[in-house]
Amino acid sequence: MTGREHDRTLQSPRRLFILGATGSIGTSALDVIRDFERRGVRRFEVVGLASARNGEALARCAAEFGVRVVAVADAAAEIAAPGLDSSRIEVLRGPRAACELLERHAQPGDLVLAAMVGAAGIEPVLAAIARGCDVALANKEALVAAGAIVMPAAASAGVRIIPVDSEHNALFQCLKASSSASFSASFSASSAASIADSSAGSTRTSPSSSSAAMREVRRVVLTASGGPFRRKSRGEIAAATVDDALAHPTWRMGPKVTVDSASLMNKALELIEAHWLFGLESSRIDAIVHPQSIVHGFVEYIDGSVLAQLSPPDMRTPIQQALCDPERLDGPSRKLDFAALRSLDFEPVDTDRFPAILLAHRVIDAGGTAGAAFNAANEVAVEAFLARRIPFPAIADIVREVLDGEPVRPVRTLADVLSADAEARLRARRAVDRLALAPA
């Protein structure tokens, strides 16, 4: 039974794996499921959980939801919690633990919430697809670095890639609402093959937009809150501390994603992800600053009509939509209070202060391994900034330097992606060492 068939029948709870269960997306997803169960709605059965290193939190979740198998990348992490019978739980450990979880226990038609952070989430997404599972995707890197193999694999397997990020989920909802035919965020096999052939055969990517729904689209626009530095000058941004960057005015996220939001690298990654999800070239993908974070995305059509998706800044809304699609159910997320809504403000992205958006368009146009290099360089730079080794503006400088120095090669296999990732990380670390701040 496919995921879509299961959604139509709803005769039993759908089996769900959560990768990144102890992070912000994973905990919000469990909150959604917890709310269902409080109301007697048995919509999902959580059958597997994975985490990078937080064994204690992973164990608590397993005990609460009766999960019998968990995966943890940190081999030394202790899996213990009150109420957890260690003799009745299987613990998989090591860097491939999440993949092994799916390879051993996932079944066709299961749903996998892919919320692992960073390039470590790519291989588990491919493992989920190989097992015939639909993927609720919250891992940007899977498409930014490996879209050329992930999207064709999903099309070939007949599974859906359903976006979880609030912006992509907004576009997904708008496109569904406007399409006269059944819309899916995964491409048809021919469209996916066209994208893969382009990325594998040249340095440029020209995705197919052959579906009727996408031919009607002039462009899509993702909104950005602007982060904590929206009103800061270049000098103030240059002097920003880690605490400054982590003080996001709207969203509560993990440190890496929060820093990405402050630099707008998060939005840059999302533009590249949108390119793969919806098959659009860079000229048809844009970003705009919207500080209230109420409108999450626009779809502009060739007749001048624009559809937008609005909701309060609560990640439980897109998570629940992605998990329950095509149904809409009541849930725990905040609801929009129109009486309290006084204004919606929009302003263009200042690419002088936030050059990440220009870098994203460059990556989309380059295709091939450019996405893997972009993502790897950013991960290294953000890690260095959080360690207080480099100043905030150096994040974008390092990413640009790596893109300038890394040759763009075709992407045909996961090995191509991982090789480009490793080379970019090495180049980025050398740049960090050169730019590192002198000890205080």
C-alpha cells in the first residue's frame, strides 16, 4: 500500500519514523502527535526514532510513545529513561544508525520525517526512498547538496517528498490549491529525469517545468523574517556576537539554523531547495523580508494573480500539514487572530548586507556539485562562528571563497556529493584558520 492509498483509507494509524527526534522539528512533531492522542485521534504510530547524540531525550521519547527501536549517531550516548525497559528496546549506534533503522524496520508506505540537521541527513533520506517511504522533508541539505539524485530517486520509487519548512510548505499548499489536477511536491519521472540529466551532464541546471501547474507559475517568493540584524548597519553586523545572532525575534530554533537565519543563509538554502522541489530556475525564485512571519510564501501566476499562505509563526502548523496531507485536522498550533493583525510589512532583501541570496542564485545556475560545496562551506563557517573563532560577516566570505575555488562537477551518485562536500569542508577550514580571530 502506498502512502497515498493509506491516506485515503485511514483504516489504521500510519507508521512514522522521526529522524532528528530530539531537535526542534522532531520535538514539535511529537507535540502534534501527543495532541492527537490527547484527543483520542490515533493518526500515527511512532515506530522508530533517531537522534545525533541526545540519548537521554531520545530514551524519554521512546518510553512515552512505546517505541521499540531507536538510532543514535553517538556510539557513547546512554539510552536510559524512567519507564523505559532497556530489555525491550533495540538501540542502533554509529554514523549510519539512522540508515540502518530504516533499512531494517521501514516498510513501503511508511512515513519518514527527515529532520536531521546538516549533510548527515542526506543518506537517510535516500534510505527512506529506497524502502518506499514517503518523506516529510525538513532537512534542507538533502536537496541543496543532493537534489540531483534525491528527486529522481523519489520519482522512480513513486514516493512523495512533502516539504516541512514553513516557506516550502506554504508554496506546496498554494500550488495544491490552484492546480486543477492532483498536485504532488515530487516530480513525475520524466521531469525528475530531466533535472538529473541536466545536473549530471553539465555545470548548469535547467529543470523541467513541464507540468501544467508549474507552466502557469510566473515565480515563487519565500518570505524571510530578516532575523535579528534586519535593521543593523554593516558595522553593527560586523561587530555582532554569537548571543546577538542567536536572539531571533520570531522563531525558536536550534543554534545552527538560528545563525543561518541571521545571515539569511537559511533563506539561501531554501531558495536552492525550492529549485529542486518545484522545478524552477533561479529567475523564478525570489525572497522578500517580512518581519511579522505571518505570510510564509507567495505563488505569482502568469495572469497576475498571487496566492499566499498565512499562519502564525508556529512550526507545528507546517509539520502537521506535511504529516497529514492530504487531510487537514485540528491541532495544537496557534491560530491566526485577524482582529489583532494590524499590518503586514514587506521589504526587499538588502544583498549588500546579506549577500547569501546572491550566492544562492549563483549555486542554482551553476548546478552540479555547487550546492554541496555551498552547504558544506556554510556548515563549517557557522560552526567556527559559534565557537567564536571568526566574525559574523566571515560566514558569507568563506562560502563565497569556497565557491570561487571549487570546480563544479556533475552529480551522478552520492559519492559525487560526498566528495564535493569533503573538499569544500577542507577548503572552508583553511579559510577559517586564516580568518580566525586573535585570542582575547
